Amino acid sequence: MSRGAQLCALTLRGTIRRKYSRDVLIIAAQPQFWYYSPSEEWRRRPLFFVMANAKSILIEQIEQLATPVLQEHGTELVDVQFIHEHGQWVLRFFLDKQGGITLGDCAIVSEHVGRILDAADVIKQHYSLEVSSPGVNRPLKKESDYQRFIGERVDVTLYAPLNGRRHFKGTLQSVQPGIAVVEEAPEQVFSLPLEDVAKANLDPEIDF
């Protein structure tokens, strides 16, 4: 049995997990410190600002490395997360494809992406790699995602309040450039700027 098949057999809910080891350099940091960017001079920035920016750059690098593999296997990248939970770092890929993603797809992509990331050595921490389908509560990240799911129920949270609210649930009525129109009830329609969306996902009504 192949390594990927073994992982599939041990996996729950369609998630493929693989561990990688890296040497870790830990630097004690004060709330503010100096850093250098090639496009800027030395600057002082809050620690959380630099960490968030570095994480964003890392995600971009990971996406660039993984995209050729995903295209080769006909899969769509829905989302990438690199988070610290339960005492370890986890890199999660959420994938989709025409007809739906399978455990076999997850195993193959996990194997190939893992080798590429290992060779590129862009992640210095110990981490686990997980590849899975986005599930019924699929995240909405791009404007094309919203276009694709017009007519479906969505759950949207904004960074800042709109009309005194940050949280909206309802039917995705339409999508205009940079705007998602969500109908919560008759005569309760909200135009939500996509650039202000902190989190959005499908919110299907499931009958039991």
C-alpha cells in the first residue's frame, strides 16, 4: 500500500495530514523592534504588524509553490491557512474540483505539495500538512467565489460595523464589482463591500 493510501485509511473527514520537521530559530522579541524590508529603510514596527505581514508573505510563497501541482491535478485552491493550535503549527489546504474532491485527490496533492515545500524550505517551523475539501461551509475568498454561489445562503462578518452591524446572514442575491448583496429578509437587503469582509462562508440550511 502506498504512503498516501495508508494516510487515507487513517484519516477522518477527508483530511490528509503529514508532519514535517525543521530546525527552529527562536528569537526573544520586545513589543517593538527594528526590521528591514528590501523596499524600505530600517523601520520600527509593532511586533504584531511585522508578524502578520511576514505570515501573509509566507502564505503567498506557499500558494505560488503549490499552484502548479494543483493545476496539474485539476483542483481549485479555496483557502490556505497556517495556524498555531494545540501546541503545533498546521498548514491547511482546502481544495475543490469539478464533481467534488475525494480522499484520493487529497492524498495525491498532499504527497506532491509536501515534497515541493520540503525542497523549497520556506517553512522553518515544525508543522503538519493537511489537505481536505472545504466542506458544506465552504469559505468565500474571491469575488468569483461569490459569483459562483449566487442564490445560496451565506454568513458574512465584516472588519468594521455597517449600519451598526458586523455580522450578516442571508441569501446572496447578487454580486456587483466589489460588492456582495445579501438579503436577510424581504426589504432587508445589504450591500457589503468585499474589501471589508473579514470572513465569509456558505451557510446552507441542512434538514435532518
